Amino acid sequence: MPTIAEEVERCLPYFVRLCVNSVIVTGAGLDESARIVAQELADRMKREPGMGLDLQDHFAATLEDLIQLVSTLAPRLPAQMLTEFAEKASQAQVASTLERSLIGALRAAQA
């Protein structure tokens, strides 16, 4: 099983895209969107039959780290700013920009 850090880095691009989409659709802040997206994913996980407790714990810890990571950007990126950015660029471009910033921060923290 991959470590939590490896899982976070692998899932980060997808999680960020879901969060950006949530911000644009709902107008909620990035931190709130991260919690909403994580809750939706956790709810889906609970419906998976046969998932062991160790895998559930691993998944929950990964989601928690993803929430914290994305939420660190929230004070610097109000929902309106993300929406305006998305009007000029695609949501994928917005998410990719945030993802690069977060991966840089992750790698710096691991070094």
C-alpha cells in the first residue's frame, strides 16, 4: 500500500479539479469546497462493500491531508477570484496552476 504522502500526491490533481469546480458551481470558498468534496468522496467510500478498516483509515487520512493542503490556499484565493480566473481560462488550467503550487509546497515540505 502506498504511503499517505504518496497517495496525497497522486490524488492531488483530481482533488484540486473537483474543488475548483465546486467553487465555481457553488460560489463557496476553496476551504469549504475542499470539505464538501472530501465528504462526498468519503460517502462514496462508505458504500463500497468489503473495504477493510485499514484501507478506510488510509483513505480518511489521505482526504484529511488533501483538505488541509487545499485549504492553505483559501485565504489567498477568494471564490470570486477563482471564478474570475476561470472566466479567462479553463477550469482545468485553473486547477493545474493550483496543483503546481501545491506540489511545489509538498515537495519542499518533504525535503
